[in-house]
Amino acid sequence: MNAETISIGTELLLGEIVDTNSAYIARQLRTIGLDLHYMTTVGDNLDRIAHVVDVALNRVDVVITTGGLGPTVDDVTRPAIAKAVGRPLVFREDLLAQIEAFFARLGRPMQENNRLQAYIPEGAIPIPNPVGTAPAFIVETERGVVITLPGVPREMKYLLKHAVIPYLREHLGLNEIIKVRVLHTIAVGESDIDWRLSDLMRSSNPTVGLLAHPGQTDVRITAKANTEEEADRLIAEMESQVRERLGDIIFGADDETIESVIARLLTQRGWRLSIAQVGGECGLPARLSKANVSVYTPPDTWLAQVRVRNEADALHWARMLRDVTGTEVGIVVAVSPDSSGNGGTYVAVVTPAGERVTHVKYMPFAERRKRWIANLVLDVLRRFAMQSAKSSDGL
């Protein structure tokens, strides 16, 4: 079986708020093995909402909408769903009693327009909402199921957990599970990773997909099975193949970040770190600081002396930086435009395990270039720290 989420609200289309509901629902559907095939966003327009729900029912088994269940004029999800499934709206005294009880608990009077929230399509299964005023509902049709939830994230999450997921498990017989393992690679482009894993990416279960970031490409392994143990086995078998092909390009998995890996390695080696950024910043000190890595920086008077025209200069100043700060690791990141205005960035890393200097050409977008350069530095540092660990272990 498969599903589609429909996020309702003109504010989403205007970019005033970001749709976090669909991502949350997607993660929860994985726990019951329900494949999410589409995510749709539509404004507060009755006819357009009805149209996208109708389209969704023609291509998926489960449609989950969020938003538009309030009491105001532009909250038109209820009549839109009714139109899409060809049923009239009916007034429910029991739902009105729930809404009145909610306002009574708050010690506030209920406005007349809140009565609109007690209308749901004929034959729909009501979902009581103890954490808000908008009752949700489920409409079972010959084409599929429509589940309508409030757009307020707190209310949506509560009802999804306590009503929707149990309903889907029981009434649709969803007993499978979808699990995901994400492996993180660094300083290698997406096309290179794709070339190495292209045949594995044709697998149907588990599936293998890529997600590119500047200087980092994630490899996502997704398995579907009847039990968590079976899903884990499928993922482990695929992960073994991926790791064999990518080797130490992989720096971590799931919630690990390159900064957290570096923090751990520096602690293990007892290395202290100093960084000098000349002619521009790549954001590296700030990223490491968030991972609780202490970064030493030279005084402005020292930086004013630094001139980097080539790789030899960069390496010279990285050595000098290490001496000036008394740290084990010295890193210089220096922007150096040439006479044509193209230039580039020189990166020098000096550690107890070795030295490396690299000339990075400018990239079209500054922020993307900065991320790439910072990740390149972190990868070089990671490799030297790993090399040091192997040497100290006698490997």
C-alpha cells in the first residue's frame, strides 16, 4: 500500500511557514511499512483542495491531509473533502460537545463559528481531539482512505500517534516496517559515489539512494520487512557492500556529523587545534565550536603578516601557526586571488602525523564553496588522526 500527504494552507505557498508536518508524517509511516509516494501542497481554496484529493485517491491507497480545520472563513478543508468523496457534510452533536468541553477546560467562551468544526462528511469516522478544538476524521471510500488532521503540529502529532497509526495498523493490516540507515561520505562528489554504487542502486529491497550536500554525499539504505530484525539484516548486508566499495570515504552514519567525529578523534589523540583564516572565512571554527572543539586563533597582528601566493606559502604559515599557538595541529585557509581575478583558496594542514597542502579553485557560489573547503579540511584532519591512531596501535 502507498500514501500521499496533502498540506493545506496558502501560507505554505507564500513561503511564510515551512511544511514540517509532511516530513514528520513520512517518518511515522515508515514504522508501519506504508510507502509515501507523493507530497502535495495546496492553498486554502475549496475547489483546488477537492481536486488534489480526488487526484490523490486515483493514485494512492491512503491520503493524509493536514490543515484547514479551523473555524475561520478560509478553513475550507471539511467541505473540500466532502466534495472530493461525493458526500454531504453532516452536523455531529457529539463533536460539538467535545469542542464545548475543550473551551470549558480553558475557561473561555466558545464562539459561534466554532460550531463549523462539528461538521464532517457523512459516514466519516470522527477522531476526537483532546489537545485542540478541531476534530479530525477518516473517510473510507471505494478508492481509498482519506485521513484529515489539523495543521497545528502539536495536535497533528498527538492524533497521528494515538489514533491514525493504530487505525492504519489494524484496519489496513499494515504489519511491515521500513528502516533507514544513512552513511555519510566526505570530500567526494555525488557523481563519483554514484559511479561506485550504480548497480547497488538498482536494488528493490533494500533500496540505495544518494543525497548530495556541499562536500558531503549521504548514502541512504532503506529496507522493508515484516520484522525489525529482518529489516536490520537486509540493511546490514547492503551496508557491508557499500562500505567495501567506499572504504574510508565514509566518516560516519545516521546522526553522526563530521564535526562530532573530529571532536572524538582529537580527544583520543590529545591534539589541540589552531586555525588561521586569511582573506575570507569558511565557517570552520564556528562549526567545530558547536561540537565542543576548542579552536585556537592567532592574534590579528600575526594574521596581518600572512601572505599566501602559493602552496609553499600556505604550508609555511601553517607550520608557523602551530609554533605560535603551541598546538599540535595548525591549519591555514587563505583566499588568494591571482592577477586574473580567478585565484583560489589554499588549504594547509600540519599535524604530528603529517602535512598536506591543497589549492582549491573558486566555485560559482560562495556559500557552497565555503562548505566544500571546510569539509575538505575536516577530511584531511580526520585522515591524519586516523593514521596516527593506526601507527600508535602498531598497525
